[in-house]
Amino acid sequence: MIKRGILLPDLKKIIRNRSAVSEVMGEVLLTTIAVLLVSFIAIFISTYDGATDIPHTQVKEWMDADADKIYLEHSGGEFLETDALEIAASINGERYVYNSSEIYTNLGNKSSWQLGDIIEIDTDSAWERGITNEDEVKVFLIDKTSRQVIQFLTLSLGETSSDWVTPQGAVTDTSVNGSATPFDVFETGDMYHTNYCPPNPEDSNIYEEFNFGVHPSLWGIGPGGNVTNVNLTIVYRVNDHSCRDLKLQIWDQDPSREWHEESLPEHNSFTSESKDLSAYINCTEDVANFKVRLLATANTGDNEKSLNVDYIAIYVS
């Protein structure tokens, strides 16, 4: 009886201790699971091959035609690494490039373009080309890694034609080995063009997209104004007839918010095609949000077949 009296409290103590140990082990187990989940998410995010993060930077631009100079001032947003930056200019349709080393030297051997810094380009010295107030001057800031346009700038002081307008928003290519910028499709008949590598089999997530980013007021159309005529011109080629099922998708913002689809013929050399889009794009909301996609399917699956766009523009009235 004495032994039982001694053992009973000890047994209760053991039970209490086991209960405490179970609670501690449970906490440890939950903490371990949480740590593993956080680590897994971090690894997934760090290894995810998503879209390239294009820097967001504001640039103030002006030009001095008397001195043949273009000025670009960093006025806000992210700093830009000079070794990853390229400046391309179009003067009356002729192309010129200001490369990374020239930008680096221009900024006094600084490795980044920072707030308040001004890049001063002497067009006569850099490109043996003078400028006048009547010239059509456009500048593209290009991220060299992704070949995407960081910002598109217009410096023209004179009257320029705004009938046909090329993309001034983002131009994106989601294909393997694909590349596309607004600079590539600004002018026809030059050495610049996009490179779209259609997939095999068909995949609607692999495309080339042109976001025009143009306000209807460019054509003198005010809010709620009538849009009766919208035409698109595209100059493209399919190398070696290597693609099929070539499609042009048009985004209809109002009221359907959907993609409409048009077929395009295949051309083995650069050829112009025109499309009347008035059935889909018929109000100012549609024009303000206008974008198109180009899709195709390769005849083989080696990712080497390509389709090139040399020029694309819209006319609105």
C-alpha cells in the first residue's frame, strides 16, 4: 500500500511531463513545416523564369537645333546602369545608335544614370548628322538585356504627320529566342525588324504583342467622339515558309473586352498587308487601349523558325 501511495503521484507527474513534451514537439514540428514552406516559396520565386523587369524611369527631353544637340535629363524613377543602356534615335527615318560606352563617357565615367544627370548628344559629332527644327526626331531608351524599350521620346519641334502611327507603348515577344521593340517596327525597308519564333505545337501563350499606347486626340478625336475608320498596315515575312496558321488578334476594349481574330497570308519576303478594323475598333476607348497580337505555329519544333515584322501602324479617323 505504501508503494502504491508513492508510485501514484510519480505516475501523474510522468503523464504531465509527457503532455508537456508533446506540446513542445508539436510546436517544433509546426515551426519546421513553416520554415520549409517559406524556403520552398523563396526558392521557387528566385528560380522562376518570369518576364524581365524593365526599369521605370522618367526622362525629360529637348533639343537645340542650332547646336545640333539632343538633351536627355533623368527626372525621376530608377537609376539606369550605363552598361545595360543603349540609346537609339530616328531622325527623319534614318537610324542612329548611341552605345553604352558613349553614355558612360558622356556622364563623366559614371556607371549609372542618376536623378538630375543630363546626357548631351552632339548629333554632328556622334553621327555626322545635323538637325533642324523641322526634323522628325524620336529617341528610344533600350534595356540591352531584354531588348525592350524603357521609354519612347519625341523631340520634334516642327510639324510632323500623325496620320499613320507606330506602337508607342510596350512591344513584347514571349517566344524562345524572340525579340521585339518599337524601334524595330518604326520604319519600313531598313535593317531593323522583330524576330518571333512560333512554337510547335500551337501555344496561344507564345506571341508577339504590339501595344500602341496612343490617345485618340492625336487624330483630333475628343472624348466620346466618333471613330468610323480604323486601318492597320503590317509589313512582315515568314522565313522559308516555315510557319503556318498565321493569325492577327485585335483587342476590343469596349464593350466586349475580348480578342478578335483575323487570318494573315504567309509571305516569304517582306510584304505589306492592310486590315480594316472598324468592325472591332469603333470608339475612343478601343483606340486608347489598342493593341494587337501576332500568333503562328512552326512546321517543326526546333525553335529556329522565325517570322519578322518590319513595320506596323494604324490610321484612325
